[in-house]
Amino acid sequence: MKNIIIASTSTIHGSGYLDYILDELTVFFKDVKEILFLPYARPSGISHDEYTKTVHAAFSKINKNVKGIHTYENPIEAIKKAKAIFIGGGNTFVLTNQLHKNNLINTLQAVVKNGIPYLGTSAGSNICGLTIKTTNDMPIVYPPSFNALAFVPFNINPHYLDPNKSSKHMGETRETRIKEFHNFNNQPVIGLREGSWLHVKDDSIILKGNLTARIFEYNKIPYEISSGTELNHLK
Amino acid sequence: MKNIIIASTSTIHGSGYLDYILDELTVFFKDVKEILFLPYARPSGISHDEYTKTVHAAFSKINKNVKGIHTYENPIEAIKKAKAIFIGGGNTFVLTNQLHKNNLINTLQAVVKNGIPYLGTSAGSNICGLTIKTTNDMPIVYPPSFNALAFVPFNINPHYLDPNKSSKHMGETRETRIKEFHNFNNQPVIGLREGSWLHVKDDSIILKGNLTARIFEYNKIPYEISSGTELNHLK
């Protein structure tokens, strides 16, 4: 019964918030009028209210109402009653910390398993994987665990970035980082480039958008998959 | 009695491992013949043995012997007996995890306080700050704490990278990440560009190398400091 969009980013260069994926979202959210938004990742540290305003403005273009979970007294009850859920980007550690602190992991897993449509972008996509151990974010808070929502049986690396061969910077490339991840973990990782997303529908997981994605499996050479590829055997 | 070098990187573009700083290290390590090396950060997942070989080769150019801590039965005793210590780069989470697991934090703090010269590069510099919450690394393991060695009363951001205005990538700039850090933490952060290092000598902390560094203080506009600046009031 799962119905999930796991998007690399909310915004692609040169266009507005969620613009690139609004057509897809019109279909995805066609049966719902209101979306429960979790603004916990607080990009650039903005407040829950400010963040919810931005999201509200974007969804009003497709006639959806947006309510921030912080406006409810009981966030667990808010999730149980939601008809659709969106978790946006920002800092994955801040987001994960808040989800654990408010005891929301189990409830989110339960409602999404029951078919409530879930949209994640960036940090909100990271937490759809098994753990947040392939986030690109700075660990500005210490969450009680790196375990995530496990909507898919692998890890997500959003905003996947190819090595820049002309760079003189000696920091690790994204590929090197994921290689290091596989020295300590054995689940696959999908590097989702900006503009790509996964659509999870029941047992099917399909890559969408115009770009290829990069798959990193334990002890295998990384490889590219094209848009439309079914990933339900990846684990 | 502290005597510490906190270097942004081990290697600058186009030159060999530690080459750019070897002259400085000749002076820094002038009274010691042997350096205890902690290869725990395992860059690209290389083994402790392999990593120690690389470091040994670099230090043999200035006639220093290098021994890996993993070759000792008791790492705490190894640190207590060391005449000089080097912790190299790699993954900060892996390094921090191993330091906590082997119960080395207190012993490292004690010997460095007593004047044993300590060199850190990259991950080995991150852990010289108050916490590892300003590392750039991927959180591939979950350490028992983000607390670090606190050799200086602020945080380090090594491999500091200026925003690339021509980039179309929507991931956060380093400055945005540190701004987000300051929504949850109030200690200063120093962004050390590759080729820069801090020399801590007793109560003095001086920026060295050819470049400026960027200082991020809580609730202040970030600013540049030039090489030679004394940072002993930064906290």
C-alpha cells in the first residue's frame, strides 16, 4: 500500500521551490486537499512557521492546503489523522533528532505502510533510507540514533554530485565518501542527482526524472541506472 | 605547556603527502625521533598498516620514525609513553568512534596538556575542537558522542571552501552549514582553508600558512583573519 516520492531536492537551479516536480505532485496528491508538513529540518535555521509559509505558497499553486505539524498540540495524533505527509529539506541531523525526540518514527512508518502518500525532499528523503549515514549534512546536533524510516531497503544520497575533475580542493568526492561508508555498512546506496526522484508504489520502486542515478552496492563497482528503472530487487 | 599544530589538510593540490608543511614539522618535531601515529580515520577505508606506511614514508624525509598505535597491545599505554603524536585525516566519525571505544580521550588530553607535541590534519584537526559538529565528513558510523579533544575553545572546520558562485548545485554552501550550526551551538568556528594551520603554543593560538581564515562567531557577521593573527581570545 506504500505511495512515496523520494526526491533528491526541492528546488533545481533557476526555478522556484518544488516547481520542477509540481506536475508529478498534482497527480500524486490528487485525492487529498490538505498536506501535513514537517518543517523540522529548518534549512538555514528558519523557523517552523517561516518554512511552512514557503511550502504553503508552493502547494497553493496546485490547490492544496498545507498545515505545519508544529501547530498541533500532539504531533503523533496529527500524523495519525493526516491524509498526506511532506517532510522537506534542511539539516538531516536536526530533522532526525526531532523525529526521535517526538517519538514519531513508528507512527510515520505505520501510516505510510497504510498508504498515506509521503513526499520527501533532500533531508526528508535521506530519512526514507535505512539510516542517515549517507547524508551530506553537517552534524550540528547529536541525535539519539542514526536509524531512519526505512521506507526502502537501502540508503539514499540526495543531491548526488559527480566528481569535479578540475577542482583543486582535496576534500573527499561523494563517491569516495560512499566507498568509505561501505567499509562499515553493507546496504546499497542510491546517489540521486538533483531533478531525480524515486516513486515507491507498493512493492515497486522506480527512478523518475530526466537523469540517470548512481547505484553503490557493497563490494561492486558503482553503476548508472536510467530513468524508468525498477529497483524493487535492490537491497 | 601545549604544543599543537592543527592543519586543514595533509596534502595540498599538486604536491605530496605533508610536503607543504614539512619545513614547519622539522622544527615542530626537532626534539623527537619517533612519532606515534593514530591511523584510525582510515581515508578511503585503507587499513591501519597501509595508512601508517604512507605516513612513515613522509616522515622519513625529515628523519623521523613513525609507529602505528595499532601495533601496540595497549593503546592507552602507547599514548602515555609517546614523545610525539600525529592523528591523520580520513573520516571524523570513524576516528571519533575509535577514540571513544579505546577510551583514549582523557589520556590524549593529559599528555598534550603536559607538552607532548601533537599534529592533526583534517579529521585529526576536527577533533582538536570542542566537538566534531563542524566536520564535513559523512556520518558512516555512529559514535557514542560528538565531543572532541577540546585542545582549543572553539570548533574547527578544515578544508574550508568558499561558495562557488557559478555552481548550479543546490546543496548548502559551507557558510550556510556553519550558520545552521550556530542555530544550535554558540561556540566560534574557524574555517581553515587548505594550506593553513593553527599553531597552539601554551596560551597562544596563531594562524599560519599563506592564506586568510574565516571566523564564524555566534550572532556576528563572519570575518577574515590574516596569517599571523593571534586567536587566544577567541572562545
